[in-house]
Amino acid sequence: MRESISVLDKKVNIYKRGRSSKWQASIKLKNGKWERFSTGTDNEAEAREKALQLYYGAEAKAENKLPQSTRKFRNVAKFAIQRMQDELDGGGGKVIYRDYIRVINNYLIPFFGNYDIANVNVKLLKEYEAWRDAKMGREIEEKRLSVFKGKSAEEKEKILDAASKTFRAKQSTVNTHNSSLNRVFDEALLNGWITESIKPRLLNKGIESDSRGAFTEEEYTYIASHLRKWANTGHRKATRELREVLADYIGFLATTGIRAGTEAYNLKWKNLQRIKIRGKHPYLAVNVDGKRGKRRLIAMDSAGTYLLSIMHYHPRINHKSLESLLKAKVDDYIFVDRSGNRITTDALRGSFKGFLNKHDMRFGADGKPRSLYSLRHTYATMALIDGRDIYQLSLQMGTSVEMLQKFYSKVSALHHAEEHSGRTKYKLTDLKQPD
């Protein structure tokens, strides 16, 4: 780089790089940082004039409480992602950061990427809201492969187009997208690329979330008793092995209440431990890294049955007892098939959906579809019916009391079913039963 020429003492300089004939300029901002750019000309007088124009323009922005310097949204977003990833890698980040990173990469950058971060306003946010819902509607419909069976390309496009026009994101999804946007805006504020006065107020309209479908106790018993039989009916070895793991996976979800997905998928044997309390038989504790961070929960005693089953076909486990395995703190994933393959959540989800469809259990009496996540809701529902303290249950499941009250208020009547039914006052035999 050639020696720079001072245009305005300690505030504006021009210079040339290497073999380039164009003049570069650097101006000093109010925050003490230097902003560099090309003047676009090889004429020194024109370069001086251009540099001064940019400097005084930046000064005017500062006086009007506008950022003197800005950046493209995609570049700011990458800084935000890197900051979150660094925290995750260091063990101090929140698990929800993974969702924020996914949203930023898949939604925010594709839409806002080429805009200056300082130019993202309410009008643009409204356009994003419509674009996001249309994109999500198409993506969800594309996953329902059965919808497209026997359809032409034109018919498929009509289905996807209809889905893109009618889909509306749930409130929880909107909240996640807004939090992701705030991470990018916070990064821009930190670096002076936007000011608080021009940071847009995020839209917060979404469809109110509703509880997902759950299984009754009788339905779960049926599932548990038929899954292993179904596992043996697979035509391919890989299918049979997947279904074998699914049977134990389902049992473990139902007896712990952990989330299907990241919490269960990343679970290793070393995350399990025995907790001894004087005068009590040792409890099985499960340490998970969940949506709200790390937590330790106590599994139902019957969860051990499914772990023993996995031990017998897990190719890298050579312990003879569950106790010795837990003491060894083995650093290997739990949900692995006989061939040593780590089973993905998508594979388990698809297999379970196949089982539910085959046994006409995909939808409950309330019309809601059931999935792997329904096992968590079944766990919560049964716990509340059994009279478990809602605050303790919220800690166990890594959720809030408000969320449990909101989603599971429908089972509150069952807490005192005896009183509601009149059986505390009358004998059942004294009541005339309806025909």
C-alpha cells in the first residue's frame, strides 16, 4: 500500500492499494473506528472530494442519531451466528441457540441477506412474515409424500401453492424467529451498524399454540405390547433393527418424559447415573441438555427395562449388568442398532408413523395427529392425573408451570374425578347407568 495522503487532519485519508489505480479512502467515525472504502476514481482531486463528502455525510448521520456505518444483513448475521456458536462450543451457550442458528441460515439470510441492516423496517418485516409462512407451508406439505401419490407435476404445484397461501406460523415459531432476528440486531447495535432509535419493533402475530395429540393409558399399553411383534415383520434386516430400537426408544420416552429429538438423540450412557438416598432403593437419573439448558430428571423405575433390552443388542456394550455399565460412564450413544448404527430421529419418527398408520392410531379421538412427541404429552398427562405436583413436574420436564397449565388444563377435571362423578356421595351401584 502506498503512503496515505491526509485530506482532513486525523479524520480523512486517501491512499492506493498495490497495483490498483483507484484511490481508497478512510474516514474516522464518532466511535473512533475507521471506515474504509473505494472512491471509484483514479483522479486525486476527485478522490479527495469523494472522501470529504462521505465524511461529512457520516457526521450528519451521527447528529441525527443514525448509524455512520452499516453492513449487509447477511454479514451481520454471520457474526451473530459465530458468537452463538463460540458460546455453544465453549459449553456456556443456550441449547436454543441451535434453533436460532437454523432460523438465521434457512430463513433470515435468504430473505434479508442483501439488505443493509439499517434498512430493515416494519414494512420489510411484514413482507418477511408473508414470505416465511408461504415457505413453511410449502415445506410442510412437501414432507407429506402421500399427498403427491399419482399426481402430475402441475397438480403437485397447485397443492403446494394452496398450502403456501393458507399456512400461518404458530406463536411459538414466531417467537423463535423474532428472537433470532434480535440476535442479529443486537450484533449490529454492538458494532454501531444500527442505532437503538432505528431498530424496528418486531411483529408478534402467530396462531396460538395448542397441545399435541397424546395417547391414553390403554393406547400406550397397546403400543408397547405390539411394537416388538411388529419389529419382527420387517422384510429387510435394517428395517427390523430400526423397529427394535424404536420399541425401546418409545418405552424410554414414555417413562422419562424427555423430548424426542435432541434430548433423546444425543443421550449417552455416561449421562445416566444411580442416585442413592438413605433408606431408598437407588433411583435412575438422566442428565439431558434440553431446550432450557441442562437438567437432571428421575426416570420411572420401568425405564431400566428398556435400557437392559438395548444392552443386549448394542454391539459395543459388553457389560453384564446395567449397574456396571452406569458405573463405567461409557461414552457411547444409547440408541444404536445391532449393526452399530446410530439411529436418527427422522428414521424413528418415520417408523413410528408407519406403525400408527398400520394400527389406525395416527389420530386421537380429539382429531389431533400423534407422533413421537406425543409420548412426552402422554407422560405429562398421566403424571397430572396421578396428582403429581405441577411445579415439580415442570422441573422434571424442563418446561414452565404456565406451559403445563396451558396445555394440560384439559386433564384437570380428572384430578378429582371421584368428586366430580358423585361417587364420594353415592355408591356406584345406587346410580342408574344410562343405556
